[in-house]
Amino acid sequence: MNSKANDAGAEILATPAEGDAGGLRIPRHVAIIMDGNGRWAQGRGLTRTEGHRRGMESVRTAVETSRELGVSYLTLFSFSSENWARPPLEIQFLFGLLRLFIQRDLADLHRNDVRVRVIGNRVRLAADIRALLDQAETLTCHNRGLTLVIAFNYGARDEIARAVRAIAEDVAVGRVAPDAVDEAMIAAHLDTASMPDPDLVIRTSGEMRLSNFLLWQAAYAELVFMPLFWPDFDRAAYLEAVKEYSNRARRFGGIAARRST
């Protein structure tokens, strides 16, 4: 990162405000829609796959910055259930990046006490991909630092449908009474069961929509849309998003603002 970006980050951390890190109120759970890899590359005359490759550096920066700030959960939308509509070569490249990330970065994540969790539908995934995801979760399951959640082959509507089917099966055989089905039960059947809902959802590329990402969990998340493409998302950009979050009053449907972290 250049000195200008470092200076910007230092200025943000020095901003007096409520919270624990240099005056900032730090979200417990940050979720990021990593958008714009292809457009970043095309704007530079590069292939879309080069944009995805460069985006991996931003993934590492996001993990490092989350650890620095004391964020407890970082969820990254890495491959959506709708991404299967992309060209086969691009899909193949994205799966290759996942393999490479686990092979190269998993040891460092484990050494830094990062726990890896994977959410999404694994049924359609190749056996070797499922094995790699299982390996990452098993190796790091006892870590107590940052929890890195990888949303892979994930779609919120599919997640909710799977949860509802599981509950319906319990109701059908009499394990659960219909009037016992409530929000807590649905949440307990989602891929994110036992995790706190995201406090902050960041989307890069300037697009202003959730794109089927954490639709249930993000009901009261603060949304920050940033104009830069994902490969340009650095520490200063992350801190700017956290500063925006820190300056907002969260009411959760009530009148008085209250802390969520």
C-alpha cells in the first residue's frame, strides 16, 4: 500500500468516536460482497481471470485488517449460486483460485488462530472441492481468533429454502409442532447457525444491492456501498467503511440508538 493510503488509515484510526479501536466502534461481524474483479481487469485491458487473481490480494488484506481491528467474524461472498451462469472457463478459474487459496493460505490462517467456516450448498461441488473445504474447517475448528466465513456456492434464497425443508420434515414426523416454528428456529437451521448476524455489509464496485447474500441475516445490518472495484479494496478502504458504520445510529426498529457490539 502506498504512503497516502497508510496516512488515510492512520487518520481514520485517530478519529475520536465511540468504540475500542482508536475511537472507532468496531462491528463484531463484517460481511463483504467482493464485486468488480472483471470490470477492474477489463478497464486495464486484462482478462477477467486476472481480475479475480488480483482480487485474492484484497482477500488477504481484508483478513489482516479484520484481525487488526478485532473483528470477530468476516464473511466473504466468494461464489454465488448464480455464478454458475458465467463462462465455464471463468468458473474453472474461480474453483482453481479456491484450491490455491486453501493450499497456500490455510497454514497461515491456522497459525494466526483464524477459524474457517464455509456456508453454501455443497451438493453440486466436486468431491475434491468438498474435501478441501472440510479440511479447512477441520484443521481450524478449535481456533478462537477471527472466524473467516467463506460463502461458496451460496445463495440466500437457497439457504432459506433448505432451512424450511428441514423444519417441514421435522413437523411432518411430529418432532416439531407447527406453532413452535419461529424466527429463532429458522435461524438455527440456516448455514450461519450459532453465528451473530452481520453488523456491517460492504459491497464494492458501486452496485447497490445485496444480490441474494445473507438476506435473512442482514435484516438490520448497516450497508456501505463503495465505488471502487474489489482489487482496489485496501486497508484504507476497509477503515473508511468501518468509520461510516461507526458514525451511524443503530435503532433496530426502535427509537433510541443502541450498541450492537
